Amino acid sequence: MMKIKQLSPHVIKCETWIGIKISMWIVLDNDGITLIDTGLKFTHKQLQKTFARQGDLQRILLTHGHPDHVGALNQILQIHEVPVYAHRDELSYLLLKMKKKINPEKFHKFPKTGNHYDLIAGLRPYHTPGHAPGHMVFYHEADDVLIAGDLFTSKKGQLRRPMPRYTANMEVALESGKKILDHLKPGLISLCHGEDIACPKFNL
């Protein structure tokens, strides 16, 4: 069963559970919808139902390449001919992991102008390494919502560090978290694993 939450005018969160919460996001835009992360393999059928209600899928953005974030990617791409965007530091991992399933031409780097990533469907991408080398977060500027993937977890209404067991470099991850909060000061942070946090403060 998938729980659907309307976080803001343009951002919808899709939640499922396998002992812990796993989240995906649908972002609405004039040209259709953008999917951020795909969850595990079994989530694709429920996501398809949500797509049917919201509009045409235009693209997929990945926070990173861990299995609970890309598990349904192959199934979705079998139905939707759309580009997939990931940070360049995740592409080699993704291509190795999925080379027998997905055409490498489907994967794209996030477009940049100078040192800044370009807007995609109202979302500003930011590179936040540590949990994974190519971990990305996406800030919806109009809605003041940060889709943070696994940059943080949460407990008792406060942001916490990402899961140590699955984090490649905790020191770098913590630094990424501090930088993004100092730079953006988002009104809402939406997390893959944990409750979303309004007006967040980082508690180590």
C-alpha cells in the first residue's frame, strides 16, 4: 500500500514501508510530472497508478543509486521512454549495476551553467556527497520544499544524521547537511526515511 501526501502545490510524496519508510516524490509542472527516485521493485505498479492521475511522466531524477531509490527504475522505463538524471559520480555505479537492464543512453548528467545546476521542473539540484559520492538533493524554489533523499533522517521532530550503516563517509555527509541548511534555510525538508521536518534545525 502506498500513502500519497500533497506536501505543497507542486510536490507530492509517495510513501511505502518495508520495516522502514521508503519515499518517492512526484513534482508537478506545466509539461507533466517529474519523478524523484523510484523506490523498490514492487513500488512501480503503485507509482503507475499515481502517474495516471497526475499527468504524463517527463523525466526521472535520482538522489543516488542505492537499491531502495532505483529498484523500480527498470520497470518504469519499460513503460515510459523518459530520460534519467543522476550525478556523474553515481553514473558509473548505476551503469555497472544496471548494464544488462537499461540502455546507458537513458542516463544523463544534471545540466549546469557555470558552477550552478540548471532548474529542472522548478527544482534546483544540489550535490550533497557523503551518504553516497553522487548524492543529490532538490529544492523546489517556488514551494520552499527541499527533497533531501538520504541526506538526513529524523527523530522526534528534529533532523538527524543519515543511517551510518549505509553512509559511505559520515564526516562528508554531515558537512553537506550543514552547508545545504545554511545556504537554503528551507521551510520544509522532505526525507526518504523519516518524518518531514518544517523549519528544520540540525541535531547531531
